[in-house]
Amino acid sequence: MIIFHNVVYQTKAINKLRSQGIEIPDEMLAGISPYWTEHINRFGIFQLEMEKKIAEIEYDLVTEAVITKI
């Protein structure tokens, strides 16, 4: 689930940069990995806000990114 989360937010960031006219070479994107672990607190205390509304996942972003590469 963490990798999926990272893919969604990486895709949003890449699309935002591209919409601002910033070119991102394929070579640079090839070096990006959704397997980040620095921000994961596996052994610490987790504070959950159960009443917090979460943003809907835009599944078409992920599909769009995969289709563009095929």
C-alpha cells in the first residue's frame, strides 16, 4: 500500500510540473523509485486522526502513467 501511495503522489507531482511547462526527461524518471522508506515510521508511535477526511485517490492518474509508457 505504501508503494501505491508513493506512485499516486509521484504521478501528481510529475503531472503538476509538466502542466507548468517543465520538461522531465525519461532518463530522470527512470531513476525514480516508489520504494521510499525514509518517511516510514515502522517502529514508532502512530497518531491517527480517525475523523480526518482523506482525499479520494485519482486512480486514472496511475493508469494514465502506465498507458503513456506502453
